[in-house]
Amino acid sequence: MVWEDLVARYAWADTGDMEAYTFSVIAGRTEDEVIRAFGGDPDVSRMMAFAEAANEQAVQRCELLRVVTTETHVVAVEWGYHGSIPEIGRRASARGGEFFSVHRDINARFQVMHAVDGRVDGVFDPFDLLDEALMEPEPEVPSWARDVSFHVETLCAESFALMERTMGVAVDPAWIETRLRTVLLTSPDALFDDPKAAWLP
């Protein structure tokens, strides 16, 4: 599929209906393995839609992870940020796996991250690339994203298109409304021995 068509497929991501999210696509892992890598218990799950999970998180101040399995990959959907933490990418991609996440927070800050075989090989905020010539130092763009031009009006769609191009998996917007397997996540402070190091690429 040509790049413009890929971007058009994800126009829904720039509508503003979801103010915060992290979508992660993982290859080479089962749902249970992904849940454990994110800090959840695969033996304790329930079915929830995106809005249900977001509402519960806001009220109870907890973190929830929703997962769905495609033919070859696991997709993790959060109203949260675990999938944006480099250590999660390393854990989920360890021993021959692959991981890609697209993150947006409530302050409209963005992140795209890719990891292979336990190593993060690229993480950046695509918003920074809109003015990269004015930044000191200029943002470092990984090789798998150097041919992408990001635009403010299609920034989210372009991030999802880059994820699909890299991982070969189309993110289905129906997963937002669909009730998916959902687990409670451990907070990063309790999940990692060194929480500060977990955020370092």
C-alpha cells in the first residue's frame, strides 16, 4: 500500500476523540507473555472497552492494559503509558521479538518507539520533527523513519501508518469500542528495580 493510503487509513486518529493513548504491536509473543512484560497478571483478566478502562483508571488511579491477538501479532491498547517506556519495549521484544508503540499523552506530546530482540533501536517525538531545523541539537531520527515527513494535522495518522509499515499490522479502530481482554498493571515504581533506568532508551 502506498504511503498516502496508509496515512488516510488512520484519519480517525487525528479526530481528537481520544486525548491520550498508547497502542503497541508485538511480534513473537503470546498475549500472556505480553501481559507479563507490561507488568500484569494474565490469570486475572476481564473484558472492557477503551472508554470503560479509561473511566475506571481516572476514578481508581490505576493502570489497565487491553490486548487483542491478530493472526501473527499481539496488539496492546492503553489509556496510559506503559507501552511508551523503553524497558517495556526491551522486555516485550526480548529473545527474538519485535515491538512498536505509538503514544500520545493528555498534553499532546507524542512518542514513537521500536525495539528488536531486547534493544530499543529508535525512539522520538514526531512533533519535534516539525521544527527539527530549529532545534539544537537536531532530533536523531532512526533509519526506519527517515523518509517520513510528519505534518501537524496528520501527525497521529502518520505515526500509526509508520507502525503498520514497520510491523505489517493494521490497527483496527473497532478495537477502541470492542470489549477486549483487560488486566491491571503494576505501577512503574513497583515494576522496575531501577525506575529511572527503565525510561532510558
